[in-house]
Amino acid sequence: MQLHDPARPGAPAPALIAVACVLQVALSPQVSILGGTFNFMLVLSLVLALSRDPGPAAVAGFACGLFFDLTSTAPVGLMALILTLSAFTVSFASRGSLGGLNADTMRFIGVAALIANMAYGLCLFLLGDQGDLLWALGGHGISSTVLDLLAAAIFLAATASSSSQRGFSARGRGTRYKVLK
């Protein structure tokens, strides 16, 4: 199963999006470790934002956030706002220089996921959905970030392995040197 569309560089195949949506609906509500849950839509939006311009990344973040909001009991629009802002920021900050499964990309996604999870927990506390601020920030924010990093490593490995099948070749494209006339 190829998770990257070779016809459009930087565009995932619908398989990656479908896998993330199915995991969000089927697995995320069932797994809770130390108060944290998987947020596959957060992971998907951050992975997509690494290889996109800020505008399309914000649209992808909004779509992922809206899907999360419609499949959870949280207020509709909260995660859509958070993922729109985080995808835009990640795309703007990375400028396409990050990608694949490496330490820099994982650190970048870890910081972005931690900020998004903390903001989500704080907003839930301020809206009265959560009664304990320490749980909203510590239990949910940090535990969810660790789980999201595990999911991000899998998503990045899947996209990197499928995109590495398209090797670099200068054949058929002329020379790499400019010809002065």
C-alpha cells in the first residue's frame, strides 16, 4: 500500500488519510494511557503540514480538526481552530525543510503536539468541560503528546518509505549545470 502519491510530490495518497480517519474513529476512543489518548487527526495535520505551503496546510488542519470535532464529544470547532493554527504555524516554520523520520522532525512535531494538546486541555478547562486544570494540562496534555509522537513516528516512517522509492535521477532532465549562451 503506497501512502504517497508519486504523481504529485508532497501529496499523500488517500490511503494515508483514510487510515488516519479509521484509526481516529476506531482506536482513539478505546485507548487511554495515564489520561492521554491518541489524536490521529493532530498527527495527520502536522505530518501534512511539513510538506505544504501555509495556506493548504491550514486547510488540511481545519479539515482534520473538524473531523475530530464531529467524532468526539468536545465542543465543535475547538480542535478545528487549534489544528488550523498549528498546521499553519508548523508549515510556516518548517518551510518544507523537514520531513521523513529523523530526530529534527520528531522534535518539531513533539513541540507542536505538546502546544496543541496543552491549548486543547486549557480550553476544555476554561469552557467547563474539564474540572481539574492539572489533569487537563499534565495528564491529558503530556500523555497525549507521548502517544501522538508514537503515531507520528509510524506515519512519518510510512510516508518516508513510500516516497524514498522515487529515487533522484538526472537522466532525461538535461544537465544540472546552466548553459551560458
